[in-house]
Amino acid sequence: MDIKGKTTANLKQFDIGNKLSYLPVLPKASVLIPLFVRNGQLYTLLTLRSEKLRSSAGEVCFPGGKRDPSDKDDIETALREAEEEIGLPSDGVEVVSTLFPIINKSGLLVTPVVSFIEESFHPSPNPAEVSEVFTVPLDFFIREKDHYAPHDAAGTGGPMHFFLYEDPESGSQYHIWGLTAMLAIVVAVLALRKSPEFEVGFDTEDPLSFFKQVLDRRISKL
């Protein structure tokens, strides 16, 4: 089986399906985590949010945003937002799995939608929302080098992760932290089936149990 096939099989084991039908109605958002294969290695695509935005301006994020009333599910939200933000057509996305959601600092229930895209995709960022698009090898997010975790993340009991990534082609440096860093770590752990070189605060063999506990604790306080 090739790397894409192995990765798809790994990620499908953690698809949440309808496991969250018990949740109360919460404001929702989705992010698309696009993976692709380059020279036999897994990569993911990230964006740098525009400085003009009212929230999280200038931060690194996966494509995504709040659910619209017209969106039928979390996947449709992620696909719509990715097309609006970076010009990624939905027919160029192969959705692999929907992972356990996390409540972000704004109280939104954010669902990660993991997918494969073609290596040849050339983003067309919407300047009102995205200032840059860049790619990172997925295994970067399980290596100790360029990672630090100075304190715990509020409400999780686990570390707040920070990465400093330098693009080898442009020389640009990107700070990847918070929810985006955590999602990147989780996807790297699940896709690569490798444990990180640093403490992550959850069981890498069963990460979804940890996130379910965090989610249930947060919901109980609403």
C-alpha cells in the first residue's frame, strides 16, 4: 500500500461518525486539514490570516471558519471556507475523516476535516482573509526541534504548543501555536502512527478519549 493509502487507512480509524449526537446545540466551525504527498513525504497546507481581520489577525491557521445556515454538515463548512479563502475547489478535495472537535477560545466547536489534495494545487488566497499560504512536512509536528511548550493551555490540562517553522524556499518564518498547533500534532500522530518527541498531554494511542473528556468538561460549564 502506498503512503496515501496507509495514511487514509490510519485516519479512517478515528473518524467520529455520529458519536457526538448527544451534544447540545453549539455554535460551530470547521477547518480543512489538507494533506498531500511530495517526494514520498506527507505535507500539509496552512494559511497566514490577513492583518485586516477582526479576530486572530496575522495568525497561522488551517483554512476554515464558522458554519453557515446553508451548510449541511461540518464537511461542507470546511470545503466552502477553503474555496473562499484559498481557491481550493471542492471537487479537488478527497475527504478522509472527520476528527473529534475542540472548543476554541471563542467558544466555537471546531471540527477538523482531514483530506487529501493534489500536490499540483496552486492556491489563490483571498487577500481579505489570507495573506500567505505555505506548506509544512507533516512530521515537523512530532519533532522536538523548533517546538516549545512554556505553559498549559487553558481548559485542557495539557501543554500549549508552539512551533517556529522556517520555509526552506522563501526563508519566511511562521509561528504556529494554540489550536492550530494542537490539530497539526494530532493529525501527524494519527496519520504517521508515530509518537512525538515531546510531551503532548494525551494518549497518542487513543487521543480521542482525551479530547472527549476535555469537551465534556467544557460543555458541563456552559
